[in-house]
Amino acid sequence: MKFTEEHEWLRIDGDLVVVGITEHAAEQLGDVVFVELPEPETQVAKGDEVSVIESVKAASDILAPLDGEIVEVNGAIVDNPGLVNEDPLGEGWFFKMKIDDLAALDDYMTEDEYKVSIG
């Protein structure tokens, strides 16, 4: 897995990249009450706002970590936003992307580097 400074995790799954938020981000947000996801087949550029997550504390945007196409979204977190808190690194994933260049993942932090960055 790789991690972004925006507290997203990225996991390679075949030729796709699965994107979610980290446990740290889920804890900071508090209880997630609403998730808005992008439409499949949406083309995105790195840094584009692609999802909205709302909790009892705040609303946040989830940014596209890479250039590519959203190919699948996790409807389970729309129906049950609490999954993001319960299992942020598993069942609480947000979307899957097809990206042009898997080498772009090299720009992101390893788990150890991420843990150091959050203290």
C-alpha cells in the first residue's frame, strides 16, 4: 500500500488502484454520516475533487491521487457510511481507478513513512 499526504491509501489490485482513507483520517473525522462518490467511467486528473465525505465534525473532499478513470465505486459506504469508520482499510474503500502509469505510485509514502508523517 501507498499513502498520500491527504491521508488516502492506495492499493494495487490487478491493473486497478483501490483508494480509501486511512485509519488516522477516519479517527480525525469522527463518525462518518454521508459519502458522495463519483460516477464510474469518470476521467479524473490528480488533485481533482472526486468524493465528499461528511462526519459529525466536518465535511472533506477526497481528491484523485492519480490521473485515470474511475471504474468502480463502493456503494456499500453510501448505504452505510459507518463502514468508513469500522473498516477504513478494507470494506470502507471509496473507488477503484484504472491509471495509465503504475510507476506514479512511487511518488507516495510507504506505510512506515506515513506513520512517521502523522507522528
